[in-house]
Amino acid sequence: MAEGLGWSELREVEPELAVACRSLMYQYGVGLAFLATVRGDGGPRVHPMCPLIADDGLFAFLIPSPKREDLHRDPRYAMHSFAAEHNEDAFYLTGKARSVDDAGARRRLQDQFLRERGLPDPPDGFDEQELFEFTIERCLHTVTAGHGDPHPRHIPWRAP
């Protein structure tokens, strides 16, 4: 099974897919996606979240929650962009998540989080959020001509 690539590596090997991913994840101004994790009983769990795409990685700050506990127990994830307004274009990623315990990375990504939202200070409880990085094992970019397109184009990719 593939180990997956980091965001910067995906940008190098598949720059068009990386641009499409960023465009769809940030189509509403900030990163928005659905994160699927594996519950303790093996079932799926899906919730909205805010990915951060930085030059060196795909990250997210996660509040204390069942999905965060899921990732500690089983790092496999799937992430899907929010629905587009004018078409059915979409981006889907799978891979593994890992907790990032690096104060410099946390500060840098917190600054990015605040800048993207135009916030002067972190929201209440932000210090309780845990930083995760998501590696990419597979992705799928779907391109459509609009809602109801009978012939969407699917562009799959798998890490070497």
C-alpha cells in the first residue's frame, strides 16, 4: 500500500491536480471540506472542517472531538470539497493523518488561519485544537459542464 505524499510533493508531481484541489477547497474564501474518519466500531464518521493548504502541507486544526479521537486510533481519512455553486466539480482525497507537535509549524499555521479569516486574534478555545497534517495516497478530481452533466470527467491519481 502506498504511504502517500505530502502536499508539496503532490504539487511537484501533479501540479494541475494541486491547483484544482486548492481551488475547490478554497472556493468560498477559506478552506472548507468534509472529513471522513473511521469510528471505533469500523463505521464511517463525516463532518465539515476547515483544511489549511500551506506550501509545505495539507493541515487542519481539530477541536477535541470524536473525529480527532478517530484519527489518533486509525489515521485513515477521506476529505471531500464542499459542493460547488455553479457545477458539480469536486475534489476527493484519501490518505493518513498525523498529529503535528511542532511549535513553529503551529504558530505559522495559526497565523495563516487568522489571515484567511481576517481575525486579529485566535477564537476562544483555539489553543485546545490539535494540528494535523494529511498525507495524500489517492485523489479524484471531477470536472463537469454544470449541474446534471451526463458526462463528467474523472481524473484519478494514486501515489507511486
